[in-house]
Amino acid sequence: MNKNGGGPGALPDPAERQPAGPVRTCLACGKKRINRELCRFAVDKEGYIVVDQEHRLGGRGAYACRGNACIHGFLKNKKKLSRAFRRQKVIIREDLYGILVSGVKNEQSQGLRTC
């Protein structure tokens, strides 16, 4: 029972409230978070994985936390990527991991949001 008596029209406990936005799951660690707290990835027409910074690219998307461990785990597991994007073959550019890691470091030092 909450502080409001628990009767009809009572406000729910803060733990029972719905999150403010769609919830997505990190492909690397499995944690569920609001989608704006995660990096979204999509596949372009050539089959390359790209970062969707605005969360607006068409097609299926896959999400990862912004930490280095999750980004590394996300890009390392090609089987999960193939399943998430529903493609037999996904192509990861060699420089994508370096760009993401440097972006996360800049984000943390400057308070910016890169993904």
C-alpha cells in the first residue's frame, strides 16, 4: 500500500511508474534502459553497420549501452548482430570501434552525447 491510501485514484509508487519513453535492451549486457540512454545502430543499404545518432534511420535497429565494454561486446558478437538485424551477413567497418570509443571518451570528458 502506498502513502496515498491505495484506494481508487491513488498515485502509484515511484517504483511502479512507467519509464518516460520506449525501453530497449542492450545487445551486449542485456540491461533494459530507455532508448535515449543507449546507442542505436542500423544497417545501411550496403550492409554496413552505422551509428544512428538521431534514432531516425529506417529499418531494424540494435542498441548498446554507451560504455566501452558494451560497445566492444556489441561489435564482437556477429551472431547476435545477424539475429538483431535479421540479416545473414552484417559488415563492420574496421574504424567503427575506434570512432565509438573515442566518442565515448569525449562525451564523458565534455558532457556531450555522441550516440
